[in-house]
Amino acid sequence: MKKLYINCDMGEGISKDAELLPLVNQANIACGAHAGSTQIMKSTMQLALENNCSLGAHPGYEDPENFGRRSLALANRELEDLLRKQLDDFGNAIEAQDAKWHHVKPHGGLYHDLASREEQAELFLELLQDYPVQDVFLKSTEFLKTACEKRGIRLWSEAFLDRGYDKNGQLLARGQEGSLLESKEEVAAQCAQFLKDDRAETYCIHGDHQNSVAILTYLHQQLPQWGYQLSL
């Protein structure tokens, strides 16, 4: 059986985390800016450890009204302060658990901005040098590949199982027709194609998707037929 990595955004104040964690193996835990809180982060971290999930920080823009999904134009110093606060909080929580910090995955608007703003991507990657983490989940652009390699950071290529893509392989903008895959069958079909194409190293299901638990349960039923199992 081939190993599969599925990551999921957690700790965002959505009550399904306890149901989702047994179905994934990488947890992206919100750090209190776009959603969540320090207390939610700590309790989610404990749940993730109980389910043998790798722990990742999930920092975002401080824009809870839009769930951190809008692009924001922050000055470099503002962005650095925002990121450092969230990563410090996550680092303190994970140290208290005596657990391993596996990765960082920026959230929403920040994720997409770092893929297109080279100066701020450099700032983000430099900042990570101050923390005990060497893996990031981001869009795998040539610039980011080079910037990560230069710093000894592992860049995990990622694809979104529950999001729609255009014919050029680019994510459809949220709100656009077909941008969100609703049914478990649609997601499974896309997952099967991604695995056939070796599209990514880790695959995301959004925790706030209304059908996330049903989708992941169904995927677990299909994976053995495709020759895959969740890597633990």
C-alpha cells in the first residue's frame, strides 16, 4: 500500500474537530487570528496528539469577519509582528505538550498572498528560522521551491480535494461556479485523479466544509481500492 497524507484545518471554533481528527494525519491548528483562540489551540493540539496527527501551525490574517480568506495589503513589519505573535503562541503551546512541531501552513488569503508576493514570502521563510520547524505547506511555485531549498526548509506540494480547479490546474476563486465540491463522490473522483497524476505530497480537506466528515469517511472506504492507506 502506498502512503497518503491528508491535512485538515482545525481549531477554528468548529465543533467537528473530534470527528475529523481520526480521519486525517496532519492537523493545521489555527493560532487565534483568523479564528480560534489560545485555549482552543491547546485543546485541539491535545486531541490531535491523541489521534497520532502531525501538528502544524495555521497562522492567518487577523480578519475573523472574513475568516481570514481575503487578501490584505500589510506592511512587512505588520506582517512580521502578526506572524510572530501566532507562531510564538503555537510554539509555547506545543512546548507545554512536549510535542513535535511538524509544519506551518498559512491560512486563506495569507496562503495565496505568500505564493505571489516574493518579498513577503522571503520574510515568512526567514521568520521560520527562529522556530523548531522545517516543513511548510504552500503552493509549490518555482520561486518558493528555490527560497525553501536555500534555507533547508521542506516545501510540501499541496492540492485541495474539496475545491474546484480550472483547465489549467489553477484553483477556482471562492464564489465562482464549481469552486467548491459538495458531494463525497465528486471529491473521491478528484482524489483518485490526483493520486493517479501524483499531483501533490499532501492533500487538504477544509474542516469548515459542511460535508467534511462524510467525505473523509467515504475516502477511507475507497483508498484501499486505489492501493493507498493513510500514513501514520
